[in-house]
Amino acid sequence: MKKPELLVTPKSVNHIKTLIEAGADAFVIGEQQFGLRLAGEFSVSEVEEATNLIHKANKKVYVAVNAIFHNDRLEALDNYLKEMQRIGVDALIFGDPAVVMAVRELGITIPLHWSPETIATNWFQANYWNERGAKRTVLARELSIDEVIEIKENAKPEIEVQVHGMTCMFQSKRSLLGNYFLYRGEVMQIENRKENKNMFLHDKERKNKYPIYEDLNGTHIFSPNDICLIDELVELFEAGIDVLKFDGVLQTEDYINTVTNCYRQAIDAYFEDGEDAYESIKDELLEKIEEIQPELRPLDTGFIFKETVY
Amino acid sequence: MLQLIENEKIREVVNGKRIITKKPELLAPAGSLEKLKVAVHYGADAVFIGGQEFGLRSNAGNFTIEEMREGVEFAKKYGAVIYVTTNIFAHNENMAGLEEYLQAIEGAGVKGIIVADPLIIETCRRVAPNLEIHLSTQQSLSNWKAVKYWKQEGLHRVVLAREVGAEEMRKMKEEVDIEIEAFVHGAMCIAYSGRCVLSNHMTARDSNRGGCCQSCRWDYDLYETVDGEEKALFDESDAPFAMSPKDLKLIESIPHMIELGIDSLKVEGRMKSIHYVATVISVYRKVIDAYCADPENFKIKKEWLEELDRCANRATASSFFEGEPGYEQQMFGTHASKMKWDFAGLVLDYDQDTKMVTLQQRNYFKTGDTVEFFGPDIESFKFEVGQIWDEKGNEIEVANHPLQIVKFKCERPLFSYNMMRKENI
């Protein structure tokens, strides 16, 4: 059995070095003009620097171009894709079919990963985008374990599953924080806070806290809990899921380092020493994560063991 | 203000007069067979409905295949067509039964389906090739290159994301030869459609399979965290954080939409009442027809705007059509309110000789009430209800039984399907 890839989100070029040591196999980087909800902001020259570093360590680097594009960014997208081709990144993460079109037109040879977040819900779509160049599908986080397994059994492309971190549950093109302050005549409040990513919405009825921030792509609202599957990985391992992703958006470098290392240990234990080895360390790994888990962010298992109705 | 640029491609000289001959389709929602018939009767060129599977709005009245067939037959008499929404993003468990369902829709004479998931697109192409395929707004289609992608994939029409503005639409029309459908009226998603799972997290209801519980309409409190401390970003006197958008209303931008060459103008609201559908469709019908018949002298009438206002339950705004919407296009501290007017009765018959109207009661009214009649074949007028009789000819003072058949005298002629409404006091 092949080890799944451990994919993480660095905050800076320097952070990548630490994460390589912590055991990451692959990295998602990019900038908000083209990519959504990234842990760090990487300019083109930083992508180049990061790529050299990552390739030297024999690891992979993927660049996010998964924004919902409007006409006004298409030209810049073309130039960006050409730069990525020149730099030689290992994959482009996309959701908008405009990227498929641009890649065809420009003769870009970088592989594609299809990641539209909420809408990647069945294996047919995975195969559909595979026929159009996507060698990987990043699954929606709103799926159950049975759905994930069935998709893996029927999908031609590689399957990536998020195993840790928060998930986006809402993206609006509107400036919802800015609008709230403007409505109250407090334009300075948002000017002072624009770059901050420390706000949350309190849902009194559910006692939940939803992180919220604004950037070039609009307003983003996140799940009240962080997914943590560190002690629930066996079914994913057995199913042969190709990639386990830890999304470190809105987390500190220290947190990302520790969690990355915990998943490294879990994967290595299972694939090098067998299921028992994993079983014997998983509670300890969970405790390690719980120790550093921010108070505001309860851990849960996302939708993996939760049923949704409609 | 947007500049109105004349579009030569939609004009022709008819009887010595330059008019617009490429009229956009007026597309109405319908949650039931009755609403479908009303929409068509009040001037819709096309109606979109939901079936019992694969569609969003699991709470909306949804059609059986038999009802679809009846709807198609009814619409055909008016030259109108029916589309069926099959716009869920399927999970594995939803995949079974799709082929039979699409074939049944095709067999019912439906013209096309509105669809987001490539699973349904590809299956439809294979098993029900006579159905047109329209890309749903759930795909958040926001740029011309993606429009071109779906054109190359053989789709007949695309419904744009609600975030697309007029100039973006113009570019899409210039770059790609495909039918474009855009929303002109109704409730809005504040998120990119398809990219919101608030409902999944807050109520375990899957928004992308029809379970949306409209969490975006709720109130929240905004805080910031500074050095681990939570700090409120509101005072008790402030309205709470809200992201509830005002409803879309582009009635005054219809000339722009027509000049842009938009092929279908869509009214949202499969959950709305027949009163709503009738009112909105009749007003948009009048505006489209008036502008196309004489674009140079077109002026929007005050009565039309007032009429449209009668069935509104939220404040309205132009959303993204003219640019990025600001705070004034959201609702803070207020929620949807009751409509200013209630649907009170549906005209079943009118006797020209006795001036007697036969009406099906839809809401409480009584002798002495001032009501308003409206319909596609009359000018709206106000009227004071006199003596009322029940079906058996007994005089009554109050019509208070739902769907009860009553009669009263009205000097001005009425036609079946005309509606009677009453002001909400």
C-alpha cells in the first residue's frame, strides 16, 4: 500500500522549511488575486523561491488558482499561468472552468487539481473533470465517510480529503464586514481592521463562533469547529485515499507545525508498522493536538460521521 | 447610471418603424400547476418548475410527471414552454433513477432542464437528447471564458451568477454565441450560489440538495479577538450584524437588459404565491412589450412600479447589475414584512349581462371592503364590494371560508383568471 500524501498550507517561504522537517509531502501556496482562503500570501517571486526550496527537498508544490473569476481578472490569470509554467510548479488547483480554457489556449502543461469545494460531491464529476485534464479531485468537506469511500472506489483521478482544520462555509462577493461598519457610519473601523483576520460572528442560539474575513474575493465565513481526524484515519487509509490535507488557514505557524507532525507520525505508523502501531499512538497524537488547540476552536469530525438531510 | 447603448442586432424595420423584434423571453417560476397556469396567462413566455427529484427547494410544491405534462399542454396553447430544474449537486446516493427521470421529463414535452451537476448534464445528453440543457446559477458562472467552456460542452443556455453586472454581460454576449439567462426579480442569495453550506453546518440540512434554511437571513453578533480576549464590535443600541440582501428588482433596467441582448429574463420564486407570480409577471410583460414596440418613446409608468410594489415583502435593490452593491442593498435590523396587499380572490367567471362576477375566495373580505382587480386583460381598478351571495344564492356579509365560491356585482367587466386583492391594514 502506498502512503497517502500529506498536504499542508504554509504561511511563508520560511515556514516551508520547518514544515518539510515536520514531515509535509506537499504544499498549497498562492495569492488572493487567484487563489481562495490561503494560509499565506505568496507573490510570484515567492512562489519561485518556494518551488526551488520544495523541489530541492523532493516535495511537491501546488498553486491555487481556484477563485471564482470575473472578466476583469482573466488577462491577469493568463499571465499568472504562464509564470507558473515557467517556474514549473507541480499542479494548479482550480474550480472555475475558465482555468481549463486558459490552460488549453496557452499550452500549459502543469497538471490540474479540481477543487470547487462545496460542489465536488460525487464520483461522476471527478471523472468528468479528469477527462478534461484534472488528475486530482479535492472532495467537498460536506461528505460522509461512506460517500468518500464510494467516490474513491469509482473515481479515476486521485482523491484528496481534508482531515484537519477549518472549512469555508460561505463566500459572498459583497463586502459584508465593510457594509456593516458603513451602515453604522463607522468607516474607520473597517479601514483599521481590513487586514485583520480576527473577527467572528457569534450565533447565540447555537453558541457557535464563525470566523469571518474579507479579501479581494469578497467575504468568507468559516466553520465553528476544526475538523480533526487524527484518530479516525483507518477507513481513509484502507480506502486508499491519495491525499490527506490539513488546511491551516487562520492558524499560527506553531500550530501548523505540530499538527503536520502528528499526521506524519500517524501515516508513518500505519504504513510502516501496521494498523496496531497506529492504534497505539493515535490517542496520544490527539492529546497533543488538543493541548495546542485554541480555546475558541472546538475539534470535531466534520461531516464524516454526520448525516445531512434535505 | 448605466448608459443605454442601442443594439442593432435586435432591431428591424416593421411597417416603416424601427422596433425591437428580438424580445427576450420572460421566464416565470411556478411551484404548482395553478401557479404555472397563472404565470402563462399573465404573460410568461416560459415557466420553470421543480420535479419531485433532483431539484433544489425541497419545500416548494413540486410537480409529478403527469402534472408536468398538463402544464406543458396548457403552456403550448399560449406558445409558452416549460423548463424543469434539476439543479442539485448529487451525492452518490442521488444517482439512481436519474435516467428514467430525465426520460420521463422529456416524454412529458418539457423543453429543457436547468442543471448544475455534470452528472446530470452528461446523463441527459445520453438518455434524453431532445431536452435543452441550461446551466444553473448554482455553477456561479461569472466570466466569459467559463461561458465559452459551457458553450463548447454543447449547452444551449447559461444562467449567470447573480454577481454578474451589466458590462460583464455585454462582454459575454460579445465573446460567446450562447443564450444567456439572467435574474431580474426576486429574492437573492447573498453568497455565490452553490458555495454556501451555512445550512449544512447550522441545521444539518444540505443547501446544495434543496435543504437551505436561509441562515443568511438570521442575525449575528460581530466580535474580534485581541490577545485571546473577545471584544464586541457592536453596542447594544446597534443593529446586529446581518447579511440579508434586499430582493432584486430590475424593472427599470429592462431596457438595458434588452439592449444587452440577454435572451431570458428570469423571475425568482417557486415558493411564492399565485398573487405574486401574477403581479410580477404582468408588470414585466408590460414593460418588455412597451419598450420593444417603441424604444425611442418608452417611459416607465408610475402605475407599473406601484403595481409591482403591491406584492413586495422586502425592500428591493439592483444588486450587482450596476456595480458592487453597498450596505444600502442589505437589510439591517429589519426582516421581511407582510405584503402591502393580500390576494383576496380569483375570478372564475363574469356574466356580461347581469354584471355578476363569480369569484373563488382566497382571503377574508366583506361587504364594504375596498378591493382592487387586476389582470392581463384589464387595467387595474379599485372597487367597493357591495352585496355578496354564496354559491346557493344566500346573501352573506363576509367571505371567510377558504376557496369558497361567492358572487357579487361589478359594473366593470372582468375575465376569468383576473385577481382581486385587498390592502393589508
